[in-house]
Amino acid sequence: MASSPPFPSRLLYYDGKPRPASSGKTFQTVNPADATPLADVHIASHSDIDAAIASADRAFASWSQTPPIVRARILQRAAAILRERNDDIARVETLDSGKAYSETSVVDVVTGADVLEYYANLVGGGGLNGETTQLREDAWVYTKKAPLGVCVGIGAWNYPIQIALWKSAPCLAAGNTMVYKPSEFTPLHAQTLAEIYTEAGLPDGVFNVVNGAGDVGAYLTSHPLVAKVSFTGQVATGMKVAGSAAGNMKYVTMELGGKSPLLILPDAELENAVDGAMMANFYSTGQVCTNGTRVFVPASMRPAFEKRLVEKMQYVRPGSLFDPATNFGPLSSKIHLDKVTSYIRHGLEVDKAKLLYGGLGKPNVPKDLENGYWVQPTIFTDCTDDMRIVKEEIFGPVMSILYYQTIEEAVHRANNTELGLAAGVFTRDINLAHRIIDQLQAGITWVNSWGESPAEMPVGGWKKSGVGVENGRKGIEAWVRNKSTLVDMNGAVATVFAKL
């Protein structure tokens, strides 16, 4: 007889309460480390989604008129609760996403709470104030930033609670309400977050949760009461979501995928360059949209770079996810495992790339984890720009090393992609670094570092990698609309008509 999942069923959440789905349907979310079920998750029907959106629509009237400082206090309390419960939430994130606890406990909840606190402080301190422009002695223009209305947030599976907070924090701070759909692969955080918001004092209906797959997302994005859609995920899906939303004149924010270049310049310090390449490819088992999977290395540095890189791969340690030494987990799902391994196989058999490390075999993990969705960290070298593993986003721990002769060549090749999410440069020459960064076609860039995205830093892609930005002062602009008013105290219109 099969044992019951260890977690209680995850319900929908609207009007300030958890609620069973009227569809009567559920799916199971699975621990990717060992392929065992974690919880049954209720699937929203169209009538459930209508009810959640109606709840958000009712709440918008009062929440949008709530003074920013009051909204700020509620969100600050929610941030404090998240920090108090960091370890418990991180444990659930580890089980649901397959990320090592050494990561979720210090990154996922913490950085999400930072963004929530950042936007609470921003709006509480007058960050949504408009501008006043004096036109002449008796006339001026003033602007006001108004919330949009009911917004939809569609989360991703790689950073579940962090992305939920990246979307809900500026949305709620600006006075909007939200209906949030987590990824069907990592849904356990959503009800927890909704309950924390309610505990912090968020009024009923301001933050709501519906569960399900792409059909639920499609119904959400096409709903006539929805003013904006914020989506994080792969490019192909994002283009469909953006097309549906834009066709109905909805606001959109799209944070999509990338095939980001990491440029190691000839003067770069070897240890830093190797560490940067490893961070940009193997952190979170390579399941990061900004990963620098195209590593451009000077041909003259090849022997030293490859030797040191292979030596340091011993520090990528798969294993029990709650072992403090583990820093490399499984892939998120069986579907994703099949996708990533198919790319590795293509690299070996079709692209004929040289395998420097890893490959198709599974890493050594404890026996109780052998059924999990594990893959080896893999490095291909001597790659060319036309290889499929170089051109397409794999979203797994697969590094492609490309060698170059001149910096100008490297920059040109780095930009030769339809995507433009992130890029980075490693060099000792900081002036040269700024010049190269300025030439790279990407919305998020780093110098002598990779991956850090603090709350203060706007992040968003160029080209097909996205529309708009999240985080930073610029991020709040995606959740408001502008109203301009011209005031004329002189009665100029009446004077003109009196002369006619």
C-alpha cells in the first residue's frame, strides 16, 4: 500500500482563506532528489479563477486607496515573518525544488524578503510621488502614479518563493492586487506565502493563489478583469503569454531565458576566472536563467584554464540535500532531466563537442537518492558558435567553452544571439571592463562577479529575453500608470473664447 505524501494538500487561496478547488482535481508535486511524492495540489477550475480574480477586484478599491505608509507597514511585517520562518520555509523549498539546503537557507527566502522590505520602504518613503513642473507663473503640470488594478503573477520553478516575492512585493506596494499562479513543478510555497501575508495584516483578496498548469495560466492572462501579467519562464512560453496579454492591451513584464556570454579577458586572474565560470554554470544545478553558459576564453589561456577548471570540479558536491557539504542538487523534474540529457547527448553525438568533464552518467549519490533526477555537471570544450548546445538554452549544468583570438572577435560572437539576458567580464583592467560591458547586448551585466541580484538592482533582458525590469527603483514603474494634469489659474480658455 502506497504511503501518503508527507505534506497536507495545498489548496487555492482567495478572499483571505485557503479553499478547495471546485474542479475536484489534484496533481502531486514530487521531491526531485528521490522522485517521491510530497503533496497533493488542488487544480483551479475556470470558476475558481473567476472567484479569485473577483476577490482581487473587490479588494482593489480599498487597497489602492490605502495610504502608502500603511501598505508599507503591512509588507514590512510580512518580511519580518518570512525571516523568522526562514529555515522552515527553506526546508520545504529544498524538498520541492531539489536545491541544496545550503542554498535555499541563505538565498531564496532571504533575498525575497529583502525585495519585499525594499519596496515597502520605497513606497513608505514617498517613492511613488509624482513630479511638478512650473510652465509659467500661473500654470503648472503635475503627475501622479496610479496603480493598475488586478495583476497576475506567473512564477517559475527554479526560485519559487523568491520569484513570488519579486512579483508580489512591487505589485502590492504600488496598491495593486494579485492573483498568483506558482509553477506546477514547485507549488508548495504559494499557500504559505498567502497565509503569511494575511497574518501580517494584508486585507482579504489582495493576494490570491490558484494552482495548475499552462491552461490555468492561459485563462488568467486572457481574463478581462486583469490589468497586467508578470511572467517568468522560458522564451517560447513567454512570447505566447505576452502576445495574449498585449492583444488585450494589458501591461506585461516578461523575464525570460538567456544564453549568456561570460568573457574572460587575457589579463584575467586565473582563479577568479575559473571560479566565475563555475558559479555561472553550476550554481543551482545550472537552473538559473542568467547563467553564463557560453564561456569565452583566450586561446592562449586554454591549457591553464582547462587544467584548473577540472581540478576545481571536485568542489561541486552532489549528495543529500540537507548535508551542509552538498552544493549541487538534482534537476527539478523528470521532464527536465530528459531535456538536459538530450542536449548532452546531442553535444556528444551530433555537435561532436569535446567532453572535458561529466557527461551522461549520473553522479555518485546515496542509495536512497538513486531514483532522483540527477545529472553530472558537464563541460564541453573547443565548442563552436553553430553547435546546438551553444545556441540554445539548456537550463542545466552544461558549460560550453569557446576560444577566441581577439577581444573584438569575442564581443562580436557574444552578441550573435537572439537572446540578451545577462553577460559578464573578468579582467584586471577595470577601464577595459567598462568598455566591453558597454558593447555587450544584455540587460544584466557583471564585472569580476556573476549572479548576484540585490533588491536595489533592476534586472531584465534585451532582445527576446524579456520586456521590462524587476527590482530597483525602476521596477516599481512596471506596476503603476501615469496621470498628467495641467492646471491653469488664469482662465486662459475663457479669455480666448471671449475674444472670438
